[in-house]
Amino acid sequence: MPHATPLISTIVAGLVLAFIFGAIAHRLRLPPLVGYLLAGVLVGPHTPGYVADQHLAPELAEIGVILLMFGVGLHFSLKDLMSVRGIAIPGAIVQIAAATGLGCGLAWLLGWSLGGGLVFGLALSVASTVVLLKALQDRRLLDSERGKIAVGWLIVEDLAMVLALVLIPALAGSPDQAPEPLAAAVSEALGIKIGMAGVVALTLLKVAVFVGLMLVVGRRLIPAVLHRIAHSGSRELFRLGVLAIALGVAFGSSALFGVSLALGAFFAGMVLAESELSHRAAQESLPLRDAFAVLFFVSVGMLFDPSIIFRDPWSVAAVVFIIVIGKSIAAFLIVLAFRGSVSSALTISASLAQIGEFSFILAELGVGLKLLPEAGRDLILGGALISIVLNPLAFFAAERLRSRIETLVGRKQPKPAPVEAPAPMAAPASPLEAAVAPAAQTRSESSTPELSADDDTPHPTALTDHVVLVGFGRVGGAVGAGLAESGARFLVIEDSEKPLIELRERGVETIVGNGADPAVLALTNLPQAQALVVAIPEAFEAGQTVEQARALNPNLKIIARAHSDAEVEHLMKLGADEVVMGEREIAYGMMRLLAIRPDARPAGAGPATAPRPAADPFRPDAAPSAA
């Protein structure tokens, strides 16, 4: 292979092998990230054959971290961050202290210095951004209260590590280590040594200035720039603008203020979240985010030397125990101490039961300062890879143990006060309230379990001859409004927190999860259902939902939505009876407004895939309305 193309060869080898081994892992019912890690081991320097560039791979992976944190920021507001500060800030600090203490203890047993033990413990205390966020996204927990606490916890850990990266060289007193630039400039200008306290104060000042600039200037400038680009009408420029903002703010914040790339990207996304363009920005960054996130796992695998397991198995086991068990127990007890629910405590414990990118940076820094022996770096890398592989099992164990632990500690998931049936109002408070009020009145005395917004405990429905509605966004909300107004029995499958809170407050039965998950569909009693409406826009997940529903009930009426002829064909092949293509229905609505025959179709539109009523399907007496 030509040596002039290390970038191309690294990307190709990483993505191709990650795809192959990820597919094999999925086939074996293992998380795909196991395959990604194995691909990294195979292209790493510790196995025979092709060796990818060890300097380029981590930098490519860092792009995935930036885009991932940018995407999280787009769904995370300052209000969300402040709402969890009471548990995230003290919880993260105490958990870092506990894990660092455990790491120092192991380092003392191995005969290392106190400085080496401190670096080692800090490296074991901080969770991987990519692994934590991917785990929450895969389980649809990112928008839940537990997810917000975990993200807030992660932000505090990032800030603590930024401070640690400044303090460790100062504590080491290495003559070869370059001083912190701002501290050196201030010291030279004043003609005095400002000392460690001055370095800490300047670091905190830089972080505070960065946060202030992002919240005051960034929240006005960034949305304004994207709005101007959007008005140009060029989707290509808009996509480029989103990437330029995410990467540019992340790099600039790191270079100018010394914060991590991930933290800079998070704040860029958070200030953009208040704009109506945030949803579109998230969509545009999604493909690159997923691709580079895969490269992150490949780069982790490249660092791992499998021989460490055979050379020092007991030390590796001790490191994994600290990461997976020690940190988890500490986080669990901390959340309970702050009056959090058992469900939140278990989710956060499982989320933090791994280490990643900051751990590698700390390990390299410790070895470079001659504080940490090279064996310590190998143990950190081995612990990282093994803990990442075990992380899905941690979530599985947390879910299985939840009910038992709730009984043991006597703390159930908090429940809201009973919601009384709403009194008739001349003007409804919201469209959703108007839609589901009749259903709330008829169900107020039903046996449906009363749940909190954060409770995702699965409960099978007792409904029969009902409609199952998958998704409650703009389309699903309109369908739900019609079902409620007609008095039909229905339930909603949804995984976003805000719609769930509103639906439950109005008495509509909900099931938390993804409709493509067989375990979720099994709770909806599809064999005795009347119809299934798949209102989610993602054709891949919609196809899986349709296929599994058809297998459960061959006679079920299934209606889905699509955005292209290819999606229509895909869903029909998988078992949908009718597929409504949104763009085509908009065209029919426009023609109706032009007073053209209601049954007219645009040239080349093809056969209709669903009925096209002349009026609002949920208000038969209403006049035709624009799409």
C-alpha cells in the first residue's frame, strides 16, 4: 500500500473492518461496538498484518467526539443543565474522588509513586463521552431525567479533567514541561511567580470567560449565521455551515481557552438548540457523526495490547473491578444520597462503568512526566477496552436488578400526584389537551399504571380491538388527535420525554421504547389490535416495525408514512397495507386549494397509496385545509 495515503488507508481499513466485524457481532447478538473494537485490535501495532496510522486514527476519532457532543448540545438546553446541577456537580466530584482513591490504593499495592497513583486514579475515574452518549441514545434515555443527569455529570467530569491536565504538570515540577501559556505571560508581565494557586485561578478564569462568551455572544451569533445560510436556499452550504460551526467552535475553544474539544462542541450545540433550525442541524450532522464515532472505537482497539491479559491478569482484573464495580457502586450510593430514584442511580452507575478518551490523555501525560510507569498505561488501555465491551452487560444487569433493589432499599420510582380528569373548558389550553381530553375522561378510572415521566418500566396493555400508534410527533400527534376525538381506543409507543409527559398527564396509555423493538411490540397486544399506525419518519425503523407487526398479526391493518417512492415500495414489501407519502399529499392539498378536481393527481405521481380526503380527516365538518 502506498505510504503517501495514510489518511485514506486508515479510514478505509477502519470503516471496512468495523463494518465486517460489527455485522458479525450483531449476528451473534452482541453489541456492534464489540466488532468495532476488534477491528481496531486487528489494525493495531500489537497484531500481525496491516498497521493503521496510530497518530491519524485518534485525531479522526476526535472528530466523532466533537460531532457527538455537538448533537447532544442541540437537544440540551441551559435550563436542562441547571436543573440537574444539584446532583451532577457534587455527584461527579465525589465519584471522581472515590474512584481516584481506589486507583491510588491499587497503585500503592503495585509499588508506584504517589504521583503515579494520582494520575492512575484520575484516569480510572472519568467516563468516555462516546460510550456514555451512545449507550443513552441506543436506549432512548438521552431526553429522560436520568439521561440529563448523566450528561450533566459528564460535563462536570470534563471540566475537572481540564483542570487536572493543567495541575498535574505543575505538581510534577518537570523542567521539560512547558508552562501554561497564560500563566507564563501573566508571570512575565508582573515579574513574579504566580504559583500553583495563580495557575488554578487563571484556568478557572479562562473556562468562565469561555462559558460567558458562548452564552452571551455565541447564542446570538451562531443561530444568526445559520439562519442567514438557511435563507440562501443552499442545503449544501447549510450542511457545511453546521460542520464548520461544530468543528470551528470546538477547536477554537480548545486553542484559546484550554477547554476540551468535546466541551466546546457541546456548548456550540447548546446555544444553537434555542433556534428553530436545531432539528435540521442535527439531521445534517448525523451521518458524519456516526461514521467518526465508529472510528473512535477502532482507535481504542488499536491502542490495546492483548498480551497484557496474559502478562499481568490479576492487575487487569483489579483495574476492571475498579472501573465496572467500584465506580458503579460509588455512583449508585451518591445518587441515592441525593434522594435520586433507584432507576436513576442504576442508569448513571451503568453509564459511568467505563473509561475512554480522557483516560488515554492522562495516561500519556503521566508517562511523559515519568509519574506513571508504562505498565500503568497498558493497564488503563486494557481496562478501557474491557470495560467498554462489558458496558452493555452493565445496563442489562441494572435493568434486571432494578425491582429487587427498589424493594431492598424501600425507594420506588417517584410518582406524580394523581391527575384529575380535566373540567370542560371553552378554549382548550393546547391542541394536545383538546385532542386527548375525551380519552382522559373515559380512562380516569382505568387500571392503567400511573407512571412518572422518567419511569420506563414495561407494562403490557389490557386493551383489545384498539389502535397502536407508533410515534407522537407532528404526524403522530395529528393522528392521535383524530383517534381521541372519535373515541377510539388507542395507545402510543414513544421514546421522547416531552410527549410522554403530556400524554400521561391526559390519561393516554403509553409504552416507552422503540416500535422496532420486538419486546416493545409484544406489550401492545397486536394479535387483538384493530390497526397499527407507524407515524415515525425513519424508514429503516418503520420497516422493522411493520415487518414484526405483520408477523404477530397477519390480519392487522397497517398504515405507515414515507418520504419517497423507494420508501413506499420498501414498506409495502414488508407488509404495510397503506403507505402515505407526505410530499404527494402536500401536492394534492395544493391542487385542492387551486380548485382543481379533488381526485386529480400530478402527472407522473403514480397510484395513490392511501385515501386522500377532501377535508381534514379528523374533523369531517371542517373545510379543506392546506397541508
